[in-house]
Amino acid sequence: MNLTTDQLQQIAPSVGARAGEYAKALNAAMSRFGIDGPKRAAHFLAQVAHESGEFSRVRENLNYSAAGLRSTWPARFPSMEAAAPFARNPEKIANYVYANRMGNGNERSGDGWRYRGAGWIQLTGRDNHQEVARELAVIGDIGDWLSTVTGAALSAAWFWWKSGCNPLADAGNVDAISDLINIGHVTAKQGDSVGYDKRLSLTRHCLKVLS
């Protein structure tokens, strides 16, 4: 699979003049991790484009309003009153919602913010950051590396491969892939990942572009 500049611009129009640079990095990453045909590439690129806002984000923002917090994490913010103290405070939000999971310490450790989503697939948590650093022999600050074009592309393809998404793409299982990318595990409920409808629409669009 060789993603062209024109194809990437059709998938993510906002990449603009950087389409060539991004396509080169994505091709190298997809080749390395077996994303080796139009179908696998379409599923991969759709998920990555969704997670990164058309390749525009390499670090998770988390600048949510109280209503946004309620919508995104209803179990953690069961009321507007519970969400209000966190609204528009990205660091506080990250330290709360990502505490004590994915290898992170407690809320006061600062791990939630330190290991918030990074790269084009928004790799989240101490465990994932340390594993990708080890597996891809990253030297230096992992957050800085994930924020580079090379790091953003390679980490996305690595996480896709590690999570077993290639066979799911072969089967056309957008729901299971979306669960793995967004929730971290496959769930029984159809379409419960955040942004599922957009992920599905993007996948269909990418399949047309790459066919």
C-alpha cells in the first residue's frame, strides 16, 4: 500500500501543504506494522484521522466544558455539579479521569496529565508510553517523540498492530476496532465508542478513496 499525497488530502483536507510529509511518514509506519493493503489502510487512516482531528493534534487537549465532561465521562461526572469544578481545566481533568489506571498513579501523581493522549492515535497512560518507548527504542522524552510526525505515525501503527486491529480490518469490523482505539477493549454493545458514527463514516470514505 502506497498512500499518495492526493489520497491523504481527500481523506484529511486540512493537512494542506504537509500532506506529502505526512503521507511519507504514514507509509513507512504502515509498511513496518503490516498495514499492507487498501482495506487495512482505510480502517487505520480513518481511526487515526478521527483521533487526531485530521492529523492536527499530537497531544490531547481535554479543554472540556462541564456539559462536555458529562457527555464524555458520564460515570465519572454524574451531574453538572460534579463536573463544574473540573470544567476548562485540562490538567485537573486528565489527572482525575486517568488516575489509577493504565499504569498511572493516583490523582496527585500528575501521571494523568503527563501521560495523556499523545501522537496521532492519542496513546494514553504510563504503560502505553513506556511500552512504545521500549518497543521502538525511543531515546529521550517519550512525550516529545510522540509529538513528532515520525513518532505520531509510528506509535499509531504500533498500537494498531499491538491491539490486533489488522485482522479486524480484514473482517470490516469497525465497531471492534473503534472499541479498541477508544475504550481499550472490545465491548458487547454496538457503537458505544466515543464518535463511533464519525469513525464509521470516515472508514467508508477512506475505503472509497483507496479503492
